[in-house]
Amino acid sequence: MSSTITCDPGARIAPVAQRVFGSFVEHLGRGVYTGLYEPGHPRADARGFRTDVLDLVRELGVTTVRYPGGNFVSGYRWEDGTGPVAQRPRRLDLAWHSTEPNEFGLDEFMAWAHAAGVEPMLAVNLGTRGIEQALDMLEYCNIAGGTAWSDRRRAGGATQPYGVRMWCLGNEMDGPWQIGARTAHEYGRLASRTAKAMRMMDPRLELVACGSSGSGMPTFGEWEREVLTQAYDDVDFVSAHAYYCEHDGDLASFLASGVNMDYFIDCLVATADHVRAAGKKTKRIDVSFDEWNVWYQHRAESVPPSGDDWPVAPRLLEDRYNVADAVVVGGLLICLLRHADRVRAACLAQLVNVIAPIMTEPGGPAWRQTTFHPFALTARHARGDVLNLSVRCPELATAAFGDVPVLDAVATLDDDGALALFVINRRTDAAEPVTVDLRGLGGHRVEQAVVLSNPDPGWSATAADPSSVGPRPLTAQIEDGHLHFTMPAVSWAMLRLVRE
Ligand code: AHR
């Protein structure tokens, strides 16, 4: 007996939001220095941008990049990273116990984003700072000229305004670890006032209020209710952040991480809609899932330096991802797409070196981690509208989430009738035969079918061997309007079908 998926072209959830394929660059570890930026590297351009990294960023298909943090932003003085590089101050970065040399700042990021072809998404510091500095930064970015900050930008060579649309009002302000963490009421008031003032300068902005740093936060739910009660009319999005990892060898629960992400999004949307109803509002607040990934926070790689050691760009959060991690990343993307009606932006945290799909060696190569592949293939092929699939499959027991379906899947259908199907098999010990009922779609043929799996789901790519395990062809046939294929244990697959 195979599991069955039924594909109904009428069951459309919403158009794919291209911003769901966003990522995140923080001044943390080697995310920027020896990541994006390494003057003197053989592949660096005249500005110090690593072109090997830029090539991989384009291949990854990232659409939006959030910057400059993260916890870093809550102590950051954005203007330190502007003006002549030789005159920029070195500062302590309290979030990551590092030294920030400020060689790379706002103008460098905007030039890098332009080179990478991504939309910038900026965060303002609402930890140590407030409305005034947020306005200064906005003036610097979006005002054409004739004012103090816009003229400073022009003096640096950027004669055109950057026109940044999407802005995060602080970062994880619910987290006790955050510099300047606030109560929900305090933050909600500050977010509301900051947003109102920013819109007075530029009414085209799309603004993101901080939601919870995780659905396990003690204030989750109530935080969003209070923040949105204060700031509903002033913002467009509420953020969500979630990191997952395998705990104590419990691979089955780890592979079901999407169950938690579904719960998180469902609760967040319900809370936002409660505030909408209670306040008699008409507009809806969307979700910006602007930090998500696999992250092994308890490992030594994530322990910041301490004491008198304040290094520049230390190796931090440099997780090495295996095949199971990549299956989870692919599964989380399925989940984000399934919520396309409300999750209209998302950022894989992060992009280079720091819990990242792209790794670099200083002076050496840039290479792809396992997690690169499901992201790149989903970003490339998810087009048109997201379809709600009916999935009938067995369940398996997990310690963290109880019984969960062995499969998770989503599909997109574009204007030319091309269907992209994304599937994971959570079974750790057996393959799963799958039949997809396509009869509602009309005649299709398989154009491409690839699977990511390995007999050892613990296999990780390295700089020396980044490609022994990558997506490989998956055998799939269509007979009488039914697509047949078999998902290996612990696997992620993408199948693209086009009209005959
Ligand atoms: O992405 C790493 C960190 O995780 C970010 O700085 C912070 O926002 C989150 O806690």
C-alpha cells in the first residue's frame, strides 16, 4: 500500500510570496567578515565582496536579506558603518562578545545587496536606541538629498536613495538575552511610536513588529496580543523566530519539527486575528518568519568568547549540517509555503558561515552545506499559487509531538500549468511508496525529479567534499493520471511536472 496525495488545482491557498525565500546576514562571527566581505581574497572584487559567495547566493535563489541583526542590532550604532572607512570607530559588540571594526556597514551592505540581486530588509535598534535614531537611519536610506543624513549618504557616493521598503522594529525584544529587552506593553508602545514617526517620513514602508523569539517562550501568545493591541494600526507584519535541532539522538521528533512550526504559525495568526476582531479592524497582519533554521545552540560552536577576549569575526555558530538537517530545512519550507495566505516573508537564518547554507574558508573556497539544496530547489521551482494537498499516509510515533504523518508535502501550480511538488519522508527506517492523484490537473509529464537522502543521514558536506551527497535523480512515472515514486527513509524530494 502506498501513501496517496491528491492534487486539486482548485484548492489554492495563495500566491507564492517570493519574500518567503529570504535570508539573514548579521554582524556575528564570520557572517560578514571573511563571509560576504574579504578584501584580498583571490575572488574578492574591488569592494572586497567575495564573488564566489555572490555566485552561491544567486544560485541559492535568495530574494530578500535581513540586516544587520539579530541580537547585534540591539547595541548597534548604524552611523558607525558609514563615511570614510579609515575614520570608522571600533566598538564592542556586547551581543556576541566580539569587536566590530565597522569596515562593512550600511553602504557596503546596500552595494552588496544590489550585486546579489536581493531586496534589503533592515532592522532598527530599539534596544539601546529609539525613535530618533530610527528616523536618522531612514532619512539616510530613503530621502533623496538636501538633509543632513541624506547628504551624508550622497557624500559617500550613493547619490540615489536606497528606497528600503521593509523594516524590522527591533529584534527579539521579548528575549531576556536581548540588550534593552522590554515588556510586551513597553515594546508595543515603542514600536507603535517608532512606526508612526517612520511613516511620517516615508509612507511606503512595510513594518515588522517583533513577535516571540520562539513558541516556547513563557510570554508566547500574550506577547503578540499585547504588542499588536498597542501597534496594530502601525505595522504590517508580526515576526516569528524558530530554531530546531536533534536532541539526544531523537531523529524522529527532529524530522517532525514542522509540526511545531505549524502550531507556531496557527497560534500567531489566531492571536493577530483576535486583536483584529477585538479592535474592530479591517486590515490583517501577516507573519514575517524572519529567523528560522536548524541550530545546535548547545554545541561548543555557539559559545561566544568571554572575559577579555573580544575578537573580530571569531568562528561562531558554524554548525555543520547533515542530510537529516537538510530534510528538516526542506520540511520547514513546505510548512512556510503551506501558510502562504499569512506568511508573506521569511528569512533562513543565516546566509554565510553562521548557521548557514554557504560556508567559506578565509583565503580559501566557498562551498554548499547540505541545507543549501532543498532551499535552492524550492526557491527556484515554487511558482504561481500554493495548493493545499490532501495527504493520506501512515503515522509514526514521536516523543515530542505524538503521532505525526510520515509524509509532509505541498505543491505549487504556475500560470503555464507546471506543478512543483515538495515532499519529505520522516520515516527513519523505511522507504515510503507514494502515489499522487493528478487526474484533476490534466495531462502532465515529469520534467525533473530529484531526491536528497543518504544511507547515512548523518553525512555532512565539508570544504574538501561538498558534493558527494546532493540531490540525485528520483525515478518517477505517471500512469493513468497517477504519479508514482518512492521516498527513501529520511528524504526530501522535488518533482516538477509540466503539461504534455
Ligand atoms: O541567528 C542567531 C540569533 O538568533 C540572532 O542574533 C537572534 O535574533 C536569535 O536569537
